Amino acid sequence: MLKPLLPLSRLLLGAGSFERIPAASVDLALVLAIDTSGSVSNDRMTLQIHGCAHAIENPEVIAAVRAGRHGRIAVTFVEWSSKDRQDQVIDWTLIEDKPSAQSFAARIMISDRSIPGATSIGGAIDFSVRLFTECGYRATRRVIDISGDGRDNDGDRDVTEARDDAVSAGITINGLPIPGVEEELDRYYQENVIGGPDAFMIAADDFTNFETAILQKLVSEIAFRPRSNIG
């Protein structure tokens, strides 16, 4: 029986030119996890995709990476929605200079949108925690970067349980809430989502401000300069 063909973007994302260095030491292992639930329109999804891509290749981010002890970080890109809908769109990738950052950004830009669903922040956290076991790098710090436009409304356990388990494993969860759909979302993220050593969040004013917010957040995470939790 013939196997189904993969989308072109998936084939490009898995190209051998992006092989990791086995057991390399990195300053940070970072999971970029973006919300693709039903409340996120295609236009808003595009703003998230473009925001992440432009931020990761920004000179400020590259400078922060190069300033670290090892001068490199490992990053993976995840899309999430319902409790059983998480997709590691881009595998763990080493970023250490402008070319590697631009390559990762290009792969974000061609990524397929995962199937929309409900909003399971707890499911996204649990999925991201498991990814660290497959990272293949020795990381000084491990961080999950969660962005979303709503509260947790799907899953078998409370989001705070997932957060607390991740924190107990030595993982930091930072947040980027996007207000507009739900009121006081920044407060919800502060009280229920973020956690761990020097955890922080930066709220985007709306989806159009996402690129600015994710850039500030990435620089702070990589340079290890936490900002105010009320961003």
C-alpha cells in the first residue's frame, strides 16, 4: 500500500540540512507554543506566524543568543488547541547565528495551520514538557513560551496542575496573553499559567501588536532579563 504524501511544507521542515548537533550544550531550550484554537481567525493566525518568524530573526534576538555562555539556544515550534490537538510543527533546532535564525524563521513562515479546536493550555503544557525529553541538547534553562487568546476550557485536569508539575520538573512557563476575546486574560495567565524560576508574561494589546510583544519576550527570555508580569 502506498503511504500518503506529506504536504510540501512538512517535507521542507524535515529536510536533513537542519540536523541537530548531538548532546550540544545550549543556554536555553525553548518551546514556542502558539494558540490555534477556533477563536483564532486565519488572519490572526497569520499575524502570530509572521510575528514569531520576524522576531526570531531580529538582530536583537540574535545578539542575545550570541551573548550567552554557549552562544546558542535550541528552539522548537508548537501549535496547540484542544486537549488532544498539539503539533510539533518544527523539531528542535539549534540557533547560534543569523543564518540559523533566518532558516528557522523561514520554516515558521511555511508551516501549516493545525486543525482548530478548543483551548487546552494544560494540554499544551503537558505536551511541551514531554518534548524536553526528546530535545537532544544539554540546556542550562528550559522554558515553555505559551501564547493564546483565551482561558483553558478543555482537558482532564486543571491548567494549574499541569503548570505545577512542569515547575516541579525545573521548567519555567512564560506567557503572552492576547486580550480581546476574553476580559482580564493577563490576570488569568499571571495567576494560572506562568510559573517557575523568574517566570514572567508580556501581554500583547491585540493580535496586531503580537510581533512587538513576542520580540520583547524572546529577548528577555534568551538574555535572562525577566520583565514585569503586567507587561
